[in-house]
Amino acid sequence: MHSEVVASRSAEHRDSRESRNGSSPHLDAVSLAIIEQLQEDGRRPYAAIGKAVGLSEAAVRQRVQKLLDQGVMQIVAVTDPLTVGFRRQAMVGVNVEGDVESIAEALTDMPEVEYVVMTAGSFDILAEIVCEDDDHLLDVINKRIRSLPGVRSTESFVYLKLKKQTYMWGTR
């Protein structure tokens, strides 16, 4: 397990930011540099970040708290699902009749669903699911996702091997 800073792209954070001030927060060069420092090491001391970006430890602490409060980033422990007992992962494409938002919202309420994105293309929604085993995955897809009113069809893409998972897209 390691600590990572995840620059938030989730609708929950984006919606909460926009509802507070009407637009996404403006990030200056110093805030972007702080984010990059934390993406390299989410446990980096504020004093070390301050030295790298030219601020005091207290100023970095305030900036980080503001970035967290605005939903710009999260500091989380990222685990390898296999090492903590989740041996089956899949991306599930979902086709919907009617309101896509309501189905996406229902998927976000399922604890096994880690990632939900509404898309343009072959699927209306893509959902990443992390489960203990194949039986658990079957239960989630067959009994919970397919039973949602409005779900027309699903297609599952079971992960055989995860080659890359990173949250280091920086602030480009």
C-alpha cells in the first residue's frame, strides 16, 4: 500500500465546488506545484514541500487544506486489490434505456463499484467493479446491476492482469 494524491475528477467533488462558487477553482502555479509534490509522495512533509515551492510550512498546510476543501484533490492510501482479498476486477459496459444519470447514481451507491463514467460510444456507462471472486462478480452484475430499472444490457470485461494503474497525471 502506498499513499497517493488523487487530483479529483469525480462528479461529487466537481458538483460541490461548482455549487459553492459557480465555477471550478483557479489554481496558480504554486498550488499546481504543491499537487505535483504530493503526487510524487502523498506523505511528503509540508516543510519539504515548502522548500521546493518557496513557501513556509504553514502556508503549504493552508494551501493543502484549501485544495482538499475545494475537492481539487484527495490524499488516499491506494492498495493493490489482489493483496487485500479482491481477486476479481472487471470493467462493465452498461447500455441504458431512459435516464442515464439515475443508473449512474445507482451504480455509485454499490460498494463494489469503484469508478463510474458516463460515456459517448458503444456504452452509456462504464463501471469498474472490484470483487472477492467470480461468484461475487456474478452476483453484482446479474442480481444488482441488470435488475436496475432502465438497464438494457451489460457487457463485462474481466481483468486478466493489471499492467498499469497510476494517479500521476500531474497537473498538465
